[in-house]
Amino acid sequence: MYAIIDIETTGGQFNEEGITEIAIYKFDGHEIIDQFVSLVNPEIPIQPFVVKLTGINDAMLRSAPKFFEVAKRIIEMTNDCVLVANNAEFDYRILRTEFRRLGYDFKQKTLCTVELSKKLLPEQTSHSLGKLVRALGIPMADRHRASGDALATVKLFQLLLAKDIEKVILKELIKSEIQKGITPKLHVIIDNLPSKTGVYYIHNEGGKLIYIGKSKNIKKRINQHLTGIDVK
């Protein structure tokens, strides 16, 4: 059984982010058998960059349940399941951090669709969720919202399961240990940036300009936007 998940967060300092929205679809390998989608009040402000990216703002979350109010439902949805996500390392870290604040040690096996697609679809030029589903003709709505991204991941995962007939690759990529650090996608973005003075433009996946900034060190500034961690 799989729990396919997507989480939107406030952004900010590493391990200090809060969840703003979560979507979980329980998937038996053939169809969705249960689902949970909810906004979450993180009790901390959302970073302006994230507001522009997701469209979720602080006002929308004032009456939303806090994490402790949805924690039991999350455990019910993920119990005895492999946690599947696009860049699963990120979603798993965020969940473990939130549960740790409640004094609960949340542990699940995880499977990353980025790693799985790289093995099964090596011909694809990009394995980011938006570009990959577009290349494969998988319909996608509400990009950068938890439900839209999670449903697209369900459809992608279903395709990958069908391609991995013997389920050998899938089994090899299921992880039991906690992975540390930032997501592979962010590593790629940050590593290719110059450490120079200049003006930078941030676009969403549809090509729309959502932010313009200037900095004495573009690499460091973009890193702060995305993760809150300084690059030396």
C-alpha cells in the first residue's frame, strides 16, 4: 500500500518551516482508496516568495486546523504504507519535524518518484514533476498546490509501476533510513548559479515572472529564498 503525498510549506530556515497544506492519497497500486486534503495553520508567517509561488497566504490559514489537529488523520493515512512523493526526502523531513514538535517519532519507508523515473524513464530530459508529467501527457491542475501536485504524482506513479513490471527497481529504491539535506531539485538550481553581483528573475514553471531581485551574491540570495540556508 502506498501513501502518495505532497506538502506545501511556509519556506524559511531549514527545519523551521511550517506546513501550510497537505494532500495524501492512499493508493493500492491500482486506484485511490482514501484521501485527505487540508490547509494547515502553521502559526508562523509564510515567506513572500512562497505566497507568490503557491497562492496560499496567511489570511487563508487563520481558520485552518493546526498540525496537531490533523496529526492523527495523517498517521491513519500513512500507517503501514510506503510514503511516495516527488522529492520524497523533503516531504518526509517536513513531516518528521512537525511530529517531533509534538513529541512523536514519525517513521515510514519512503519512495521518491524522481529517483524512480530516472531509472525507468532515462530518456526524459527533466524529472521535475511539472516538466515530466507534461512530457508524458499526464493532465495536471493546480500546480504548486498540494492536491494538484499529489494527484499528478499518483498518475505518474501508476505509469511507473506499470513500466517496472517485476517491481525490482521499485523495491531497490524504497528507503527506510532518514535522508538529510535539501531536495535534489534545489541542489541543481543552487549549484548552477553564479556567486556574483547582479539582478535575478524568478519564473514559475509556466514561464510567468513572479519575482525580481538584486544581490551582491546571486547564489547565496536564491539559496536563502528557497531554503533559508546560507551557501559559503
